[in-house]
Amino acid sequence: MSNKKKMVIMLGSILLMIFITYQIGYSEENKKQPDKQGEEVTHSTFQFKGNDFTQPEKEMEMDLPVKDIPEGYELAAENENLELYVSPQTLNIMLKNKRTGYVWSSVPDDSALEDTQLNDEWAATVTSPVVVQYFNKDEMLKSGSYVSLKSAVEHLEKTKEGFRADFKLEELEVNMSIEVVLEEDSLVVRMPDEAFKENGEQKIASVQLFPFLGAVKKEEIPGYMFIPDGSGALIRYQADHPQYDSPYIGKIYGKDEAVETEGDWEVKPQSISVPVFGMVHGVKKNGFIGIIEKGKFNSEIVAYPSGVNTDFNWLSPRFIVRYPYFQPTSKSMGGINTFQKKRLHEDKEIRYVFLSEKDSDYVGMAKTYRAYLEKNEQIKVPENKNSDEDVPVRVEFLGGEMEPGLIGKKLVSMTTFDQAKMIIDDLMKSGVDKMTAVYRGWNKGGMTGGNPAKFPVEDKLGGGEGLEELKEHLEMKGIPLYLYTNYTKAYGDQDNYDVQVDGVRRISNRILEYSFSNNLVDEKFSDLKINYMNPEKALEIASEDIKHFEKLGIEGVSIEDTGSILYSNHYSKSRLSREESASKYAELANTLSGSLERVSFYQPNDYLFKYSDEILSIPMSSSRFVYETDSVPFLQIVMHGLIDYYTTFSNYHADPKKQLLRMIEYGAYPSFYLTHEPSWKLQNTPSKDLFTSSYEDWSEDVVSQYKLVNKALKKVQSAAIEDRKVIELGVVEVTYSNHVKIIVNYNTKEMEVNDHKIGALDFKLIEGGD
């Protein structure tokens, strides 16, 4: 390891230690000090103007002007809700919402283009129905568009629902087709793979279809773009904007690490677990949500705020046809930049659902997507759920972890099965009536000792007999027990896992592996390699694990990484695309669900929603990129009342009071990562970053957070979120389908809403829709 890298690691460690020390001190100080909620405190609302919160909306009293359908556009199809028009010459489209009369266009108006300074390439891009990236003869990545590449329509055929157009990008010698149809309140845009033909030397890298649909110049139309970053984020249209260097580019389901590389110190953004995006033209006036139905496994959301290359706000999916990659040619990591010679064979399809009036905002988008998932049976819907039951708190235990010994490695016991029982019993005596228990590090060798060969159960924790007793003890108290597992990461060769055969291969044919990455762990574990398992092998191991789980009487498993990390496999004997990998994980989840009573995932992608009984560690904010103006609970609005979801561990929250209020506002349940032993015992283990976990230190917080969240959310746990309003900076009102409202006040002074007084840093529950 270089001296420079060691210095960076040391600096990061010092800063993190300062942060943790401050957090613990702050928590202890709060325990000593009386509650000051009723006390008037001088306070600035500046923090609520930041993009970690949502800004209040300005009411629009007048409707937006309606565009005329210009000459050159022909009616292609109509139904009860929409009219579709197409220009046979340019292939641009316009949509009329018959309910409101509002017209959407795939190209900005001439008036918007007149006083806009664009170079030739961007002038062509803005007016094109298709935009591409391609590799030229020198393997350089270039951009082009339908207009700049001298395209021509070869055949246009109107159908009952819309039209199909066959065209050619003349300069690239590439043939493509677009199908555009109306379905109820939706516009569906397809690019069939069978019509995609490359006849020249230059190869397509990516495609965007009608990327300027709904584009807004500066802030000529009030509203925003929605992107599915973390919990959800907005990019509001602005007149005075920073000169951003680059657009937002978010890879759906994260990067494919078998193809795409990341820098050692790259900060990973929040995950994108749902293939959606949206635009609003006037809040509560007009909007749409786009849902990528085909091609989503190799696509990304691209959003350009005004100021990035043009004066327009625009966003669209970008479908990847070929990936660029680095091909090593020597052991010293010399090599060349190249690209996939064989393209990805996938149909591409986007569904635009148009929203009117009260549904035309991010809340309406989330409710529309929720209905879409339910209609297509892509999310688990509870059969019976009593809204008067107590809400749960998630208590996650670390059983054992490994550390270097004189000979080999030895286990550090942090929480035995008997100690877990004692903690659960103590919490119940303190008034915590409902819990979900997750047990990590139960397996042979502890947390990082034996995956995927995790059996037998670690003897030093109580062995198989002790685990069965813990399960039975919790069952009598009505507490579900999940055993933590992972079907993505393997720690080197194991009894049931051969890295060379069962490991994932990069596109360069190298094993996809990493040295254990934790800046706080020294070189004791530099030889600990993390491999990614072939999803086919993961399915095989999961099927074998079921036999062991059933023998132990285990009825629940919690699965990390497998629901949120998605990659392809380029091993010649077991190639898998990302879509095929996702299919294997869905089969794995279905297999476990068919044999076990409960399966939970940490931050699962949408293709696993239907198998998830609970969602652990749901994102509670966006990535807060500079061009994001607001964070919103899009995912929570989709999920609430269908699947219970929990926050990240409260042990790690920098501002516990704010995060507690956010749990209440977002309808999320608290989580704690606990051990019986003090966390300093982990100082020589791979879990050294678990700074504060001792139950003795956190017991009061578990009880107090549980009681407060239960008081707030007990009445709404089975209800859907119907609306969310930011009354003023730092004050949010959430309305549920059972007419219960919760008003949260993040301010450090008392606030009043509709004759209801809400204390400083407090909330108020209002029943009956008052």
C-alpha cells in the first residue's frame, strides 16, 4: 500500500472517529438534559431550503396555455383519454390529454428555440426523435442524432393504436424502428430488437427515444423533473441556475461491476431500485411518469437541468447497446480501452402514464407506480393487516466475528443466542411490544468467516441447539427471527464454492473480486478476498441452505446485497446478462419464499418486491447532488401499507432527533444494530467500523424511539399515503387513506397549522381528517 493511500485512510479514520465521538457525546448529553420541545429557540430555516428536505409549492391559480397542433402533424390514433399526433417528415410526436386539453410535445416550440443559442450538434439533438451514442471507426465514443446523422423515414404505417416507423441513420448505416401506441391513459414507445440492423463499421453504444418529450426552457413552465435517486429527488426548473458541469446520470440497479469500473475512492450515490422518472408542468396541473418496461437492466436515467449545454430541462432513459471497457493486456495492468463487439439484444420499451390535476406531482407519480405494480402483480399485497396493531422495531444482532490468532483465525463472540434472548426479554419488560429480530454472524466462523459455506451453526454462540432454542423462545413471544445471509458475496474458496468455476468473470475474463474494503481495517485482512458469486451457483446454494434451515426450524432469512447488486457474468461456460441474473435472483427468492415463511431483503430492486415480506434499510434521502433541489419519499409512498420498511441503523444517525422525525414523516420503522459485548472487542476484526453497538449503551434509545414511533404510526401502518404537503419550511403534513393526518415540525420552535399547535421538533397525529 502506498504512503499516500495510507495517509488518506488515516485521515478518513480520524474524521470518522471524531464524528462517532461527537454522536455518542450528543446522545449522552440528550439523556442528561430535559426535553426542551416547548421552549422557544432562536432558529434559522436555512437548513430546510437545502436539498435534504422538500420545498413548499407555490399555488398555481391559472391553467397553463394549451399548444396548438401545428401543420405537418397528423392524427395517428386516439382513445378516451389521449390523442396522438405524428409528423411523418420528422417523426416527432405530440400528445393531447383530452381530459384537460393540455398538449405534450417531443420537441420544444419554435418560439422557445428562436432566442436559444445552440451549436449545430445541439440544435439537431433538441429537434430529433432519436439520439444515439456510437463508436466510430477509431473506437472513439461519439454522439449523434436523427437530424445530424442524415436520417430518412423508409416506411411509416399507421395502426389502430398508433404507428410504426422504419428509418435509417444514413451516416452510420444503421436501421431502426419505432412503434408508438396508445393504451388507456398511457403512451407506449417501443424499439423492437429484431428491426435493429447495423450494416457499417460504426457501432451503436446507446439510444434515447423522444428524449425532449416535455422539455421546459429555463422556468417558462413552473414544475420539476423527478428522478428515482435513493428515496426520490426533484430537479426544479429555474431561471437563474448554476452552470453545471454535467447532467445527472443514474444507472438503474447500479453499475454492472463486471463491465463498468469505479475508482478506489469514488463515492457511490444512493441506489436506483425502480426504473421510473417523471416531469411536472405546473404542480397539480399536468405531469407524467415514465416506466421503463423493457431494456431496463441496461439503461440509465439521464436528466439535464437548464444550464448543462442548453437552456432546456429535459430527461429520458438511455438504453445501453454496448458497454465500453478496459481490456488488460499484461499483468502490470497495462491495456487498451475498447467496447463490446456483440451488442446487447433487448427490446426497448417505455410507458408514459399522463397525470392530470391533483395527481400531477411526485405523490401522484408514486401512487400511479404503486397501482401499476399491484395491477401487474409485481409487489406483495398483504391479505389481512390490522391497523391497530403495534408497529415493529428491527433489532439486529451481531453474533460472532473473526480476528487473527496465533494460528489461523479465532472467533470473537459478541452476542450468544442466550444473550440475544436476554436482550429481547429486557426490551419487552421495558415496553417494546413488537420486534423483528435479525441475527448476523450466526454461521461457522462468524460474520466474515464462512460464506457461502455457512453451516454448521457456530458452536461458540450456542450451536444448532442454541439457535433452535432462541427461535422457539422468540416464537412464543410473537417475534419473527431472520437469519442473515448473503447470496452475492463469497469470502474466497469454500467447501461448496470454487472461485475459478463459481465466481463471476468480468468482460475481460478476470475474476470479479476485491480485497476487503474497509478504510478502518488494517493490513491484517489484506488477504481477505471478496468474490461475487455466479447467480446460478447462488440459486444452487440457496436450495441447499433450505434443507439446513428446515432442519433447524428456521422460518425466516434476511438477504443482503443479492437484492440490490446486479451484474452480468462473462465466464464462457456460464454467461449471463444482467436480465438473466435478475431472473435467477427472482427464482432464488421464489424458492426461498416457497419453503420459508418469511424472506426480507435490504434495499431490493423492483423485480424482488413481490418476494419481500419486509424491506430492511430503505433509503431515507436522495444523494443530494448539487442539481437536486428536493428529496422526497417516493419509495415510501409506493410501499406504505403494502410492505413494512425500516430505516438504516439508528446507531449511525448523525442527527438522531431529525432522523426520528423523518421516520415518522416517511412512515418508516426504527432499526438498531446491537451486541451484548462492548464494540471495542471488534477492534481487530473486519467489523471494526461498528463503533457503538453495546446494548447497555443503546437500550434506552431503543425503548424511547420505539415508543415514539409506535405512538405516531400505529394508526396508519396498514394505510396508504394519499398526500404529502410541505405547509411551510420545516413543516410537513402527510395524509393517509384512512383519513389520519400526521404533521411533523422539524423547527426548533412551536408552529401552528390549521389551529393545531405542533411543538418544536415534534409531531401531531390528527384522526378523522380534521
